[in-house]
Amino acid sequence: MTTTAGSRRWCGAQDPADFSGWVADRAAGAGPHLVPVTRVGRCPQGHLAAEVLDPSTRALEDALETLGTPTEGVAVTLTVPLLELAARARSGAVVLGAVPFDAVRVDEAGAIVVADRPPGASDACTGRTSADPAADPRATACAAGVLSRVTAAARAEAAAAAASSRVACTPPPAHPLPSPRDLDGARQLVTAARSVWDRVDARSAVRSTLDPVLDAARDGDARTISDALDLVVGAAPPRPVRWSRPGPAFPDEEHVGVGRLPDDTTDAIGSVARVVRDLVEQGIPLGRERRVPVRHVLVGTVVAGGLVTAATGLR
């Protein structure tokens, strides 16, 4: 996973029990395609808080726009992790939070990264109890999201953090609560996988088989999603995601990292290429108006060389 030093902090003020279950599940490790928890602690007001890694990624929709029409192999690479996570979530093997469509992302190596919103969580709480934020140092500390390193004790505390909340934090209005469809993370992951295959050439033979199966898997159980996963795996060999280099902003610019040949070298190479192309297409000039095909000249040269060799050997 390609990452930056950034992070995002969540506070379990809305539903401490659901949030603590997510933290305990994620702190134990949930695989390479889910954002990991890096620190766990409590804000001064008593709410369980968690910091998750903020990966350097691009949204799946933006990645698909860059790729254009992905091949079947690239679609397999992008959708297999999504269906695997969806099947695990439906079977209860992993606790998955809300997954808005922009939470499904692709890193620079072409790997899927899912940055789900923890259940029962809000953004780093403000905890303001007065008109002046500076009047309450506890609110300032809560907004800072004071966190401690993940330890065994912190993980045990996360699993048992269903205790009642002391003071409710105020979620920032800039981040509304997820919709009911977003709350079904497995459904959203299957929908994201379906959107990838929608970009594959409609003339592909696998589309007629996969499209209805993926549609049925959105609201299906873990077995239905696993069956769809098996079909995707067998659709084509996986291929790596290769990002195309962006074009120059101005006509006289070159791509970054691409050297430019001198003008005289470029002209010489172009002239030689044109001469060779003319000889192959029109033949070798013989006199003013006649041309001999290159193939005839090559055959004649080989025959003449064989005759000379035979005559020399007889002497």
C-alpha cells in the first residue's frame, strides 16, 4: 500500500458499542485492502478514539477515467479484492463500516484500498460547551484528538468500550451521516465491482455472464458473492494497472523524464526511415523510369552468390 504520513481520526460518540467493535476488529489486522488503525485512545471526555492511516490514493471513479476502457485482466485485478471483502463482511468475518462510493480507492501501485467509515463514529469531536472555544481547554484537547499508541491494553479496552458515553461530541456539519445504502458496506463493494466491469468493452464474452451475477450479488448472501467471485477469477488472468502518462500542458513541452534528441539527429533518422520505406514500397530504381522490387533483388543476390560459391568449389 502506498501511503503518506497523513491520518484521519474518528470518535465513537454516536454509538460506542458499534465503534469499539470496529476498532477491536481493525486493530487486530483486517488485510491489505482495508485502511489500518494506527493508534487507539480516548479523548478527555471519555469517548473511544481511533486514528486510521490516510493512504495516498485516487477515487475509483477517477482511476477508471484515467484508465479509459480497462481490459478483462485489469478488471479482475480491481474487482477481486472488492468481492473478497464483500464476502467476508456478509459472512461476519470482518466488521465493515459505511462505504460511500468515494471510499473505494486505488493507490499508485494499482491496488484497491477501502477507507470505510466506522459504525457509530463521527469525525474528531469538537466538544464545545461554550460560545468561546478557548474557554474550555477540555474541548480544545478533544478536538485535537489526544491518542495513545496501540497497546494490548488499548485493544482490550476497545473491545470492552461499550460503557456509556459521558459527554456527546458534536459531529462537524461538513460531514453528514452516511445514507442507509452506504451503511451496507458489502453492497457498496459489489456495486463498485460492477462499475468496473461496466467500463470493460461490452463486446467482451464475459460481460453477458458476469453482469447479471454481480447484480444478484449486491443483495445476496456470502455464498452468492463467493460464486460471483469465482466467475470473476475465471474471467481472465489478472493484469497490473498501468497508468498512462499525462500529456504535456503546452505543445513545445516534453514528458517528464523523457529525453529529447537533437534536431539534426531527429532529421537524419527521419530521412533514413523515409528512404527505406520508399525502397520497400516502390522498389529499387533501375534507370529513370523502372524500379525492381526489393524481393527480386534479394532472390537474385542469393542465387548469384550460390553460383559463385559452386563455381569456386569446382576448381
